[in-house]
Amino acid sequence: MNENFLKNPKDYERMGQYLFFHTDPKVLENVAMEEIENNRFDVAKISAELDKFPNYVLCLFYQNDSRKDELAEKYQGKNGIEYRYWKSYEDTRNGKYSKFTKSF
């Protein structure tokens, strides 16, 4: 599965993503659509490597980590969602994880 959501791309450079995990991709799709339609996000992707991980992952792309607390308050632990905060593209390339992001 690889679903992409795009609405009115913003004029800023995306530097990373907020990560959400759940066993049901529909739950993550609802998060993506809520944030894109109502909260100034413009790109999201849901993917899964269920042979490696037990969950689907939603990547909600943004320019920085300035919204991590807002999203944590809104989603962490709600409806079974595991929210893992922000991960920059640079950290992704270097195989690094923030103190909030768990490594598998």
C-alpha cells in the first residue's frame, strides 16, 4: 500500500515529516485528510512494510518540527494511534532518530 495525499502545495520547502503508526490505514487516512483539509498541511503518505513492521505509517510532511506538541496533544494515544513526533530528511538519510522517534 502506498497512498499519497496532496492538496495545494505550499511555498515552503518540506524538511521532514511527522510520523504516526496504526494497524488500520483508514485511521491514518482520517488523520491525513483532517490535517490537509483543515490545518495547513499539504502532503501526506501512508505506506506499510508489513513484512518488517506490524503497523502502517503515515508521514505528514512539513517544513520543521514546530507543530510536534500540537499534534501530540491531538493524536498521541487517541484511537490507538502511536505518534512518534518529527523526523528530518537529514536524519532519515543518516539513519538517525530523534529522542522521540523509536528505532526498529
